[in-house]
Amino acid sequence: MNIGSYQACLNFVGNDQVPGLNNLRDCVSQLSKICNCQKSRKAQKGEECNVLYINFASTVAPNMVEYFKSKTNDATITFTHGSNHIISTITLR
């Protein structure tokens, strides 16, 4: 399984209370409230959300193997950023 963005990550966990994702949820919520007419502010908030996602994927997610096992039957989860930048790969099986 590949999770390639903060939105994909949040979609994957759904409404589960996952440690380390509350700040990311808040960031995405704030991002969605910024008008498209404020391009630079929206881009800055998007980058802030990306940083939170990268921090989660590299520091918190590797310690959550049992949780991820309950969410998917896949053997691995690879967190990526952009099209080919691998943040971390977690072996589940």
C-alpha cells in the first residue's frame, strides 16, 4: 500500500483517534477554510500540512505496526511525498 499525501493518510485512518494526527487534521481543516483568492497564504498552510504529514510518517507511523495491521491486509505501507520521495516503509507481515 502506498500513502502519498497528507489527505491520503487522513482518508486511510478515517475517524480513528491516531496519536500524532490531531495537528495534521487541524491544519487540513484550516487549509480548507482559506479562500483560493489567497494563493500565497493557502500555499504556506499547505506546506505546513505537508511538514506535519512528513513528521508523522517518519517518526510516529513506524511505531504503529499493530494499528496498521488492523487497517489493511497489505504486507507493507509506504509513505511517500510527491511522486517518488519515500518517507518511510513499514513492514506489516
